[in-house]
Amino acid sequence: MRCSSCNKFVSYDTEVDVDVSGEEVSDDGTQLTFSARRALACAECGEEMKEASFEFDVELTAQEVPACKDESGHDWDVTVEATPSERRETKDRKGKPIKLARYQTQYYGVEASYSVKCNHCGVDFSGTASDEMAASSMDELV
């Protein structure tokens, strides 16, 4: 892809931080929702060239959520940390290896680890979630 600032074809800087937003736990404590934005920047100048938004909806049913001791209900403390991920599709649909890199699909994604804890009663959940998409499906910014 051609960078509009550098005016040349460049590679992507794939180590740009993932932006996480909208961390919210449902009233009954069974669902965690959040979104993550992954951007690919120009390796030369750092201008963002592509982006993708990932929406996560995680069920917190690993254990039953008891009623909170506090009369006001659960007071959830949510922590989500996300890191960028990438991989190449090195085999075709028949299982044969794809030898030339130009024919391998590049996938970029997000791996998130979350922790949800009630400040009143101590109920807590933790886990991981991930999602990815092909680079060709990402939104172009330039």
C-alpha cells in the first residue's frame, strides 16, 4: 500500500498499541462487552494506514454469580489488556503448503485478557478473548 505522507510503497508497523474502550458488565453480571481498535501504521513515518474494530461479547458464566452482600448491588472493577496479534495462512483449503508469500493471506487481530471483580463481595472472573481479520478486509484510512 502506498503511504500518502511518504509517497512510496511501505511496509506496516504492526506493533502499534491496541485501543480498548467501552468495558461494561451487564447488570446481572453474566456478560462483559468491550471493543478494541487495531491500526496498521506506516513503518517509515507512523501515519495510520488501515484499521479494524473488534467487538467482544464475553459470557461470564464459568461460575454462578451470587447476589451481592451490598444492598446497592455489584460494583464491578473491569480490567482489559489487549495486545496485537498476526499470522499468515500458509496452507490452502486442500491442506497443501502455499510456498510464495504473496499468495499467503495475512491476518491481523487482537488478543485480550480480562479480569472482572466485584469490589463488595469479591466475586471475580478472568479469561481471554481473541479475534482477527484478513488485512484485505481492514478499512483503509489513506
